[in-house]
Amino acid sequence: MWGGRFADGPSSIMREINASIPFDKKLWRQDIRASLAHVAMLADQKIVEAEDATKIVDGLNQIAEEYETGGVPEDLDLEDIHMHVEARLSEIIGPVAGRLHTARSRNDQVATDFRLWVREAMEMVDDALDALQKALVSRAEEHADTIMPGFTHLQSAQPVSLGHHLMAYYEMVRRDRSRFADARKRMNESPLGAAALAGTGFAIDRDKTASMLGFDNPTANSLDSVSDRDFALDYLMAATQCSLHLSRLAEEFVIWASQPFGFIKLPDSFSTGSSIMPQKRNPDAAELVRGHSGRIAGAMNALVMTMKGLPLAYSKDMQDDKPPVFEAHDLLGLSIAAMTGMIAEVEFSGNRMRALAESGFSTATDFADWLVREAKLPFREAHHVTGAVVSLAEEQGCGLADLTLEQYQAIDSRIDERVFDVLSVDASVASRSSYGGTAPDQVRVQIAKARQTLGLEN
Ligand code: ARG
């Protein structure tokens, strides 16, 4: 009834469901590094003889070389990376290999290895985000004076500086980096020595292994040490938030690259053609960044679901912690690199942006503000008068600056010729000089600050 699947017998199914080596072999460097620290500490504490420790260290170094050059072998019977290393060690140095596992368990071992891996992943993401920020700042600087329509509801709202728009993403990425930095600080404690769940009776030195592995201190509770994966979730949550930001930028690129917008021309290196429509230049890379954010959020959700309701301490469910983290990390790395490349190489069409900024009555608010400031109308009344002016321009098929003074005065006699000073998009953008506003001079203030933060010369 179960078909061929069970003809193999339950033991082969068990082997397959139990094994994590196909994915946790990624942890081999961390596993060997943690074992080297552990055995050095065991020797210092005279728990293992110096001579045996030397054999173990040499054997571990040999395995590292083998894995580096030939890859990690996958034997499902040996379950995971920890057992692969140990089994190979006893092939190389014989029964003395068995002394390595004194005063530890695979439970604190995997918690340690995975923390080391995630910590490195956080550092890699931070470097990649630094490069993205530098690309954003450099393009923003180039385009502080380029005018584009700013949108709300994807309707032209008020003109803004393109540099200002790009710097909005600089700010998002700045917060993303602080989330990763925060998570890294919180997770930097060593679980090694928690053993299976209760600690150990051997006179180990957890401070020593912690500092050898670059941790700030050992974790304080053995049960917590082997059973929480909040550090991996912190990574996934920060990755999810970061990927949401990237996906919004990617979506803007998709829209901006479309013919009706025509704001950007994507570089050949980040677009593809169509096999049947020769005119097409598709923003595939941007679309995939947008898509990948869904998979990264899915990975985060997967680990949330795995951890929910698990009793203390270790349960095998937790072996499933790794695939989502590995997947999200690969996707995030690619997404950041793709957006960095696109930002650096994209061609902005300043003329097209300006034309659209001028066409959408985007200075209507400036006109209303002028009525309040100069003609002393209450804002509500100014809003009403502005509505009438916009209808007239719409009827005439022209912009606000193209109406005549007579036409303005026919709508409200308190309007005079000074109104034309505020109807241009340049005047509008330049006037928004409040802190954090879009006036090019303000934008340059923020760019200078960003350059300083990024360690660039001003
Ligand atoms: N492969 C396991 C994991 O990734 C290692 C820990 C196994 N511990 C155990 N008691 N079965 O979680």
C-alpha cells in the first residue's frame, strides 16, 4: 500500500529523516574551530594529556585540509557534521580521538558551531550593506539637484530631489545595519561547555573557550544555551526587514524602468531581453530581489514555527534551524549585491523626471502655501482656491505656471504677479529646507553626514 518507499525497510527511512549532513556540512569550519578550542582547554585543564591533545589537534588540522580541498563527504549513517569529523578523526589517530568528546555533547557543539556561523553571516551582511550605502550616497550626491515627482498613493504629489529619494534608502539601510549589529552583540556568548543540557562535572574552563572563539563571555544557563535559537531568529528577522527595504527599491526600479515612466535605463548587466519581443529590456534582477524578499520572510516564518512551543531543552526539531538560515543568507547576499550593482550603474533620466514633475500640478501645495503666506488666506480657503486653479489648468491642458495673471485674478483678486516665483518645480524643491526636507542644500547636509559615517572624505 505504501509502494516502493517502504520496501527499503524503516531503518533507511530513519537514516534519511535523521541525517542533517546534506546541509550542516556548511558548518565544518566552525565545527573544527570549536573542537580545536575545546581540546586546547581540556589539555590546559589536564582533563586530556598534552600528548593526546597534540594528536587530536594534528588530526583536526588534517581534516580541515581534506575538506578544504576535497569537500565534505556525506555518509547518512554518520548523521551530521559533528559525527563526520569525529569519525574521520578516529580513522586518522585511532581511539584517542574519543577523548575529544569529553565534557561536551553534540547539543552544545551544534549551538556553538551555528552561533559562529551566524555571527560571520551578520558580519558579511554588514560589509555588503556598507557597499550599498556607499553606492546610494554617491548617486545621491550626483543627483541632489535632479528634480523628480515625489509620490503619495503613486500619484504625483510634490516635486522632490532624486538625491533625496535615494538618501531615503540610505536611512533604511542604516537602520538595517544597526539591527544586525545589535543582534550580533546580543548573541556573542559561548554555549560551549553547557554539554547535553545540565553542564558537566569536569573542571572545564568556559571562559577560556569563550575567549578563544571570540565570544564576550560564556552563556549563563546551560538549559538555555542548548535550546534557544533566538540568535538565528534575530538574524532572520533583521534579514527579513532588510529584504523588505530592498524589495521596495527593487519595485521602484521595476516601475521606473517601464516605458510610461521612463525614469531609468537599467544597465545591460542587470537586465534581460525577450526571446520574441526585440524591444524588451526586462528588469529581471530587480524583480527577483522583490521576489526573494518573500522567500526570506518565509524562511524567518519557518524557524518561528519550528521553535514555537518546544519544551526545554534540546529537541531534534531544532536540527531544522539551519536550512532556512542558509537559504535566507544566500538570497539576501545576492539581493544586496544586485541592488548595489544596479544603483551604481543605472542611468537616470533627469529630463524625463523633470517633465513629469512639471506636468502633475505638483506645485499646487506651493501655490496654496503662497496664498496663506502672502495673500493671508486661511489654509482651508487657500486649498479651495487652489482647487479652482487646478481645474482651470486641467481644462486648458496646461501647467500652473502657464496660466496668465488675469486668469489667476479672475479666480481670486488677492493673487498678484509674485505668485509666479513659487510655481516652478525648482522653487518648490528649494523652498523645502526644513531639517530633513528635500531642498538640495538640506540633501547635501545629509549626504555630508552620511559620508562621514561611512568613513568617506568630505
Ligand atoms: N545534528 C544535530 C542538530 O543539528 C546535532 C545535535 C544532535 N543532538 C542530539 N541529541 N541528537 O541539531
